[in-house]
Amino acid sequence: MIAEVIVNSSAQELNRIFNYKVPEGYVIGNNIDIGYRVLVSFANYKKLEIGYIVGFKEISEYKCKNISKVCDRAFDEKKLEVAKWMARRYFCNLSDILRLLVPPGTSNNIDKIKVKYERWIRLTTKYKEYIQGHVEEVKNFKIKSEKQQKVIDFLVDNIEIPVAIIIDVLGVTPAVLKSLENKEICESFQMEVLRNPFLNKIIKRTKKLELTEKQQEVLESIKINEHDEYLLYGVTGSGKTEIYLQLIEKVLESGRNAIVLVPEISLTPQITDRFLARFGQIIAILHSKLSQGERFDEWRRIQNGEARIVIGARSALFAPIKNIGTVIIDEEHDSSYKSETTPKYDARDVAKEICKRENASLILGSATPDIKSYFRALNGEIKLLKLENRISTFGMPEVKIVDLRQELASGNKSMFSKLLYDEIKKNLENKEQTILFLNRRGYSTFIMCRDCGYVVKCDKCDVAMTYHLTVNKLLCHYCGAEKQNVSICPSCGSQNIRYFGTGTQKIETQINKIFPEASVIRMDIDTTTTKNAHETILNKFRNEKIDILLGTQMITKGHDFSNVTLVGVLAADSSINVGDYRASERTFQLLTQVCGRSGRGDKKGRAIIQTYLPDEFSIQTAKSQDYIKFYNNEIKVREKLNYPPFCDIMVAVIIRGRWTKSCPRCKGIFWHF
Ligand code: ADP
Ligand code: ZN
Ligand code: ZN
């Protein structure tokens, strides 16, 4: 029998099937199958290579070697089908996808991550029979020391316990245990321990809530034993998560399992906590902030069926979970569902392929759906489910817009408008908390007139042009058009031209100056490099009642602080002018989400959006938190300019190479993208 093997290599030339003989003693369906990892000798390399079995056949058309070693099984036929679909759709090597399907940390070295063991101790069967009077006394069962007796008394009710703990609890020495082992009274054994990411979490279990009529209607329209795709559009706080929880409960009852994707899960421990509280230890979580050992063990808990719900970032789709009944993608509009590294893919599309094959339902949930998803829902491709009101009677926060141009005209050049300053002061006096958000996703700089809000845009593509310091020019990242840099506003003639891209650190310094009495905590890329930094910062903000949380994108998602009654957006414009056709969509989503952090407790919330473009549609609709209105306008713009969903475009062509300033052939100046 011949196995068809894909070699674990990113080299394009090796992206094909190689034949290897199945060794003696291996039977398909028994100890070898599709999805097994193997070690094979390849070409004349000394080291054995990892390969994946993707098929079998009777004979090989050429002479081939034996498989050197059969290892673990990483995937089944269904997963392989999805992998092949992905390789075709995203133009990548099959092995690039298969690598996602193996236990974390083992893709290049199968034995790298080890199962962790601990020494445990218990009474021997023989000794137990002796104390029950079933066997005669054996001479070495005589106990001489009090300490030995203490250990036996402790273990007598069939207790099995880690050696380290018994030493600690009873205050005995290892020698005491050793002598009991020598007498065959006790025996020690290896026990597998799982590195558990929730080890130190104490979470009170919750029962399911009585659903509102609307929620009930939504839950009932989701069929659980057939494939279908749903878009659940529900405003922030409308009870979407409760629906996910109850849907999963139904799926589990029918004997099937679930996957839940949440964006940037490491930033939002609250969501995991809610699932843990409802379902307990049948949950596994997977994200990049766990240690490799923890991820490996979570993977094994899923593989052996102990964990039936997987919660994670996009890669959780590839967890070895069987018999999937539903896949839920929360905040489906989030950009983290697209992988920008090889293999590049959109988790929503992959989830759909998985659900089709598993006969499972796919739920996309959001308060600000992707324009494309909503468009598909209106066209009937996806079933649309709606929750239009908050559960809480307090309603949405009151949002005000501040025109920074007027602020400047009245002589205020700081980052804080008069209104925002006053409101922060008020919050400091009332001991209520404030979140300040700096919208700074694009790394590139754009140029704006501080007097009239004019931004240099590409004439053809209508996106903001990006300033490139090295060539001192403005470039369009879509069509490559270039313009001279401006120092005088082409629209109003002002010389107040500003380069955008202010950092959080600078603002923190300003806050310390303007509000010396306030405590401030900052959350951005720089302060969150260590493992539990996010959780630590957020807990500190909550528990120590820090006055102001200042941060970038990462503070906008899913957090629920009941004492936050003011959200300030320092400059809303930075995401409008990022040189991307989705800029307004992103801005609307971001502002709606961040304003939604305010007033979640028993006090009414306020939000202030500072902007140079107060009339911008995305900002106006975010003020009223009106997604439908935003959608209706945006879809018209997309249609006019022939942007998605009316076409497919490749947003970026990235060409990488060693950095040189000019072309070695013609001496022309290079752009960098
Ligand atoms: P979303 O996921 O849409 O933001 P959540 O599910 O988090 O909404 O619900 C918002 C709040 O309302 C939560 O505190 C939740 O516990 C509560 N909630 C949700 N559904 C109900 C219900 N049927 N009855 C009472 N409270 C509910
Ligand atoms: Zn252009
Ligand atoms: Zn101007």
C-alpha cells in the first residue's frame, strides 16, 4: 500500500504529493489513516522530514521509500477537504494550511511540546485488601512510625494525590513515602497534568436567563441540525451573548459541539468568563497569549472530547473538535478575522466551508455588521435576525460632537476641547471614570488643514493620500498616483497644515499636566507586551478606580465597566483618512463601539467625539448610533464607485525586498508601501 504524503515545507516546488510505502503492520483505519503525521526521508537530506498523509493508493508509478515513522493523527477527511478548499482559494501551499491543524508548537518538531506529568501516590491494591481483611497480614505491612501511619490514614479512602501535596499537607519527608513504597503499602505513579489557563480563576456559575420575547424569537429561528448562515444584527447590549449561550446549550443537548470566535480574545477576558460561568470546564480557550504548553494542553482536551466548546481567535476554527453543531462569530465585522500572514484567509469564509460539511449553523453577530455581510443578508443569501433595543432601560449614551476647527479658531490648540475638559473635570469631581480613546490604527501619516478640515485625496480613487517622509510626496496607495506635498491649504489658503499621527504617550504627558489630580493608566502596544498585561491594566482600572483609561483600539472592544460614564474620542478623523475604501465603515464601527462603553451601569452615559470633520456621515451616524442609516448611505457610495460588495478587489499588493532608496537600474526613487 502506498501513502500519498505532503511534505511540511513552504517551498512552492514541494507543494505536491510524494509517494511512500506504508510499513509492515500498519492497517488503514486502524493505526494509520488520512491525517496522520509521519516522518519520511526526503531527497538526500540527513534529517527526517515531517509529512502529512492525504491519501492512499495501491501502487506507485515510481519507486518509493518506506515511511520512516508513523506519528500522531492531526486531522480527518473533512478537515482535509476544507484545507484543500483553502489552498485553492487563497493560493497557498497545502502544507501551509495543514500546519494549522496540528497541536500548537509541534508543526516543525512533533515532540517539541511534552505532555506534563506529576508523581502521585496511592495505597497498593494488596494493602487495601489486607485492611479489608481479605488477605493475611504480610510481614512488611508492619508500621513502625507515626508518620507512616499518618500517611496511610490519609490515603485510606481510596485517595490519590500528588506527592508534593501530601508532603506539604502532612509535613512528612520523601523518605517516609519511599519506605512505604518499599513495603509495598503505597505506590507512586505518573499522572498527566494539564496546564490550565483558568487555574486561578474562581467563577460563580450562572443559570440561563429568561429570554425576552425578541430574543426567544431569534433563538427559535436558528435551526440547529442543518446548515444555514445567519446574521444577527443587534445593538450593543441587546442580549446577543445570552442568545449565543442558549444556542450552544441546545447544540450540546443534541450531542454536538460548538466553536465561538471572538476578536482579540486575549483583550477581553470578560467574554471567556461569561462562558466559563455558564458551562464550566467543558470550555477550551485558544489564543496567542497563552503559553505554548497551555495551548498544547487545551488542544489535547479538545481532541479527547473533554472540552466541547472552543472559544478563541480565528485559528480556533482549526481545533480538533468533532461533530460541530454551530460556529458563532462574534463582532463579525472585526478585521482580526482576516489573516494577513501566510496562510492568508478570511475566517468567516472558512467557517462557512466547515459548517457546510458539518451540517452546522453559522452565526455572524454584530452591532455594526460588515457592509458586505449586511448586503448579503438583504439579498437573502444569509438569514437576517435583528435585536434593535438594549436590554437595559437606561438606553444608549448621549453623544456630542465637538468641532475642532472652531476650537482652534477660539484659540484652543490643545488636544482637549473646552467641552471635553469640563466633562472630565465633572467626572473627576463625581468620582466617576473616564475612557479616552485615541484613534490611531493606520501607521501612515496623512495631512489635514486645521482650519477647514481639508484632506488631500486622490482625484481618481477618493481616498486620502499618504505622506511619505523619505520622498516628501503624497502617494495614493490604490493607484500609485503622486502629488507634491502641500504647505498651504489648496482649499482655504491657510498655513495651518498638520501631520497626523500623535502618540498616546504624548497625550498621557498632557493629561498629567492639565489634570494633575487625576490618576491615569495607559493601554496601547507599548504597555501590553507582557503575557497578562491587558488583564492587569483593565483590572487595575476597575478595582483601583483609576480616573482615566487612555488607549488605542484595544480599549474599544467588549469591555464592561459600570462606573464609566464618559467616553472621549480625541480625534475621530484618523481612521477616516487611512487611504482605504472601508475608512468610513471602520470609523462608524469604531466610534459606535467606543461610545457603547459609556453608561453601562446604573447611570446614564455620555460620549464626546472631537473631530475636524463634524459633517462626515460616519461621524454623524455614529452620534445617533444608527447603523441602518449608515448602511443605506454607504452602500450607495460603494455602488457608485464600484467598490465591494459590487466587485472584488485586492486591497494591497505587497512587494517586499531589501530597502534601497532608488532603483539600481534607472535611479528612479522607490515608493515604499
Ligand atoms: P450583547 O452581547 O448584545 O452586548 P449581552 O448578552 O451582553 O448583550 O446583554 C447585555 C446585558 O443584558 C448583560 O448584562 C446581560 O446579562 C443582560 N441580559 C441579556 N439578556 C437578558 C435577559 N433575557 N434578561 C435579563 N437580562 C439580560
Ligand atoms: Zn488613486
Ligand atoms: Zn484649509
